[in-house]
Amino acid sequence: MEVEKPGAPRVRGMLMPRYEIEPRPILVLKLPNGYNIGVAVTPETRVRVVERASRGGEPGAPAPLAEPPERLPRERVLVLGTGGTIASRIDYETGAVNPYLDADEIVQAVPEVLRYARIEAEEVFSIFSEDMTPQHWERIAEEAARAIERGYEGVVIAHGTDTMHYTAAALSFAFHAGLPVPIALTGAQRSSDRPSSDAAFNLTASVLVAARAPFAEVVVVMHGETGDTYALAHRGTRARKMHTSRRDAFQSVNATPLARVWPETGEVEVLDPNHRRRGAEDLRLENGFDPRVALVKFYPGMEGEVLEALIDRGYHGIVVEGTGFGHVANRLIPTIERAVEEGIPVVVASQTLFGRVNLNVYSTGRRMLRAGVIPAEDMTPETAYVKLSWVLHRTRDLGEVRRLMLTPLAGEISARHSLRLYPRWYHGPA
């Protein structure tokens, strides 16, 4: 299609469907370079059809369904929308990316998901992931539990990628005592107007996991490499966003991914045989998170007043990202000791992410142990923060807090590591 307007260059591209809620007269064209643009229609606008593509053969058209409608899969999956890029639409007049308010459109835009399940969608809320709070985690957990009680084979949560690993960890602890079906969180690194968008692929892969995976765990399902061949399902307590923009930004830290997912063939290839089996447990939700927990990164020159401010402002728990084995400067140890004496647990994780906190190697670490810190073992700082928030909602007793923090509940702590857990592609082949 070719569009002309007075005072503007002539534009040629493929006519795309317009968002149903868009009230303004705007044509959406996909340009030859793959990007979409919006053209506001005025009385002076001239539109000409250059050629008609054969039905179903247009570039970028949705793949046909695997089965005709009367033979759709029996599995039912509920998609819960919370916002983020995967639940965002482009304002083609301003170019802005705005949260979309109707989770149903996510499904309408990706009919491929109907190969694997009958889809229903509900909106929990529509916010950017940086606006998430522990109260939002509680609401998502409640809605996921209701969906499971209603008999869905699985739940997909559309979420912004920047804090998705926090929410995944929160749900992992909330359902650690009983989860009969998978809960798959997914998002998009690139919005749907871009030729390299990962939204449709990730949503399809997550629906496949929710409908057919043999495991019943909370997972993050995102691209496993830069192409559109497979996705990876990462345990909720092990997932972490490791790149700002790559489609394969998520990795499992100190663990192998739970599964490799092939949306084209419908295969879910389990990589970790030690998983919770689908249907083996009854649903049990242990919800609730303490919002008065802080995550603080230690840095050279950091003074005790940073931690003192948290103590004085009534925080109930503190997670510190220490260096290497989990160390902080010796000058901070008296403040840590004060926090513990006042009943505030201090958990120490490592900034290195890979490996395990070990405070027995150097004298600084042993001083920290004597001050009462709790080592986070091989948890990521984010998972340690979420777990402490979950624990403190249940108890403020320091002995019980320590016991729970050091007890594996949702795959967040490993007894041992092997060399293959370190991502060797960072420094080339072995």
C-alpha cells in the first residue's frame, strides 16, 4: 500500500491490523525494513493499493493453527497480564510505548499459542515492572492460585523483564509447599513493532510450558539464544536478567536451566531430572511478604551510616551484596552487630553471582559471622532479598530466620556445584 500526504514523503508498506481500542484514524504500515509506522489519516491523505498478497502468505502473517478450531487442544491455560513490554502497544502518533490495559489483545496478536492450549486472559494490573512491590507479588500469587483452583493446566504471567526474576522468586517461595501445575513468567525485550520482537515467540513458548511441561514449578521462559529456535525455562529462584537488550538476556545462575522449549515442534526437553512433577502435589499457597526489607550493594568507601539509616528507619531486614566470598569493609561490622542486637537480620550475598558465599576463609568473614550475619549460600542477591522478605512475614525470631534462610525451599540453594554451571561462553570455548 502507498500513502501520500501533502508536505510529507510518500510511504509504501504492508497494511497491518489496527489496534481495536485505537479511536484515531491511523494506518499502520510495515515498511520493507521490518519496522512499523503509523500514518494519521486526514481528508488530504491519498491511499493506493499497489499489490494484493495471497491470503495467508503475507510476510509477517501469523502462522496457521496446528488444528482447525473444532480440534483445538483440550488444555486450558490462563494468561495473567501485569504489564511490561510484552503487554505494551506502540502509540503510532507519538512513537511512545505504553502499557496495554487489555490482556486479551496479547492473545489475539499471537494466534500460534492456540496450537498448544485453549487460551483465556485476565488483567491483574498494568504497570511497568520497575513499579512492582511485594504487595504486587502477593496479588499475582493470589490470582495464580485462583486459576489453578479453577482447573487450568497452567498459568502464564506476562511481566516486564526488568524485575521479572524478583517476581519469579517470590512466587517460587509462595508456592514452595505445593504446586500441581507450571507457572510460567514471560516477557519481551523488544516491542511488537520491531522486526526483532521476541514477544510472540516467548508467549508461545510459555503457553507450551504451561500446557504440556511434565514439571510443576515456577519458571521464567525466555529466548535461549538470539534466534527463534528454542527458549529456556529457568527456575524462578535461579533466573536473572543478564543483559539490557539481548533476546537471550535471562540465564540460570548456579544451576542449569530446567528445560529447553521448542515452540516449532511442541517439545519441552527437560534438562534437570530433579524437578517437581506435574500433578504430584496439592495446591498450597503460603503468601505474604514483608515490604520493610532492603537490598544494599557494598562499595569501596561505603560507611556504616548507610546501614544505620536503614536501622533507624525501622527496616526489618537487610541483604548486603558483599564482594567475592561475601565480604564488606571491617568498618561496617560494628553497624552489622548493632543491627543484629536490635533484632534485624543481616544476610550477605555475593556480587559475583556465580559461586558460593564463604565467610570462613578470611578474618573479615569470620568477624562478620561473629557479628551475626547470615550467609546467603549460592543464592543470587535478588533471591536472597525476596526470601528474607518472605521469611520475615512469618517470623521475626532471629534463630528461626537463620534456619529458614539456610534451608532450601524452592531450589534456591544447591549442596554442591560442578564446573559446568559456570557460563564458559563468557570467555570462549573450553
